[in-house]
Amino acid sequence: MPYHAVIFDLFHTLISLEAVGAAGPALHELLGVAPERWNPVWLKHEDGRARGRYRTNAEVLALMAPELGLAHEPERWAALCEVRKARFRRALIEVEPEVLEVLGALRARGLKLGLLSDADCEEVEAWPDSPLAAYFECALFSCHEGLRKPEPEFYLRLCARLGVSPEACLYVGDGRSDEHLGARRVGMTPVLITRHLAQIAPERIPLLAPRCDHVVASVREVVGLVGDTA
């Protein structure tokens, strides 16, 4: 069966904060909280952030503050979250030319392109301004859909909106959130992309590769996987 669509993850697949020098200090560093104290509390709210239960991360900080012993500083929290949001905006705007070139090449072959991303509302607020947006027939974000990877409905909803069967889709991602397992479960062909992973967490590659049918080091290699698109 020929592929009719390619589904991409977003962060650390097509873009990354690190690639454009926008990683910056994390919120816990700006607030002076040690990561071993911060991480468990932040993770408590990860699902709510990803499903769009909070519109801003300042709301999340207000919930976290009592447990972390932080003073009540809503104006400071809002300012810090604006800095974080600006970093994500930069990653969405300063897209590497090769990525756009490859997406254009896939479209030229007659393939539909879909995007599936776990993200909070602030992380993808700049999506409409991103040069990436013009290449995708449909982009679904967990914070807007109330669904997360690897939940089957998230993948199937995207397929329905694209008008393609899961079996006719390549799924390309860096492997977070067990996304490849979810893709395979609904019938997609999973592809691990290591372009950013090799820089930030190379030790994960041998753990994730067995979950996938293909491993590619760059987005350009995806073009070679699609074959003929009848």
C-alpha cells in the first residue's frame, strides 16, 4: 500500500529550542528551585498543561507555589512565563530552511501532511505565525484537542481530518510520550528521527529504535521512505 500522508511530531522533530539558541534557563532556575524539588511538582500538572486545562503557565505556578514554598508573586510569574513563551515562539518562527524544503518536496509528491503534538497552550501560541503552518493540511495540538499521545483517538482524529487511513501514513517523531507505540497501534508506520535526539539525549536512541520500522537522521531522509504515492 503506498503512503498517502506523512504525520510529523513537532518539537525535537521539526524544530527545537536548542537549534535556534532559544533553550535558555528553565523556570525552576529562574525561580531558584532545585530540579529535584521542582520536577515532581511540575510533573503533577503536566497532564493538565498538555490537555489545555490551563491557558497560561502562570496559573500552573500559582498552584505549585505553596508546595514549593514560593512567595506569592503573580506579576513575576507572568513575566517569567512570557519569557518562556517567547523562546517557543522563536523556535516556531526561525525554522531551518531544510525542513521547509523537505515539507515542500513531500507536498509536491502529492502527500498530505499532518502534525500531531503534545504541547501546552503557550508553547504553540505562535503556530499561526510559523512558516511551518502553510505546509500542513491539519495540525492537532493536545492542548486544543484534550487528547495526548499515545492515545489512539488522537492519531485517528488526525487521520479522519486528513481523509486518510492510518495504514497509509508514515509517523515521524523523536519518540517522546511513547508516540511510536501509539502510531503502530493504530496501523501507522513509525519512524524515529534522531536529528535533535543525537544532540540532547543520544542514550535514548537504542531504546527507541526497536519500536520503529525506520530510523532516519534528518528530515531529508523521510523523502526516501515514501516511495511512489499512487
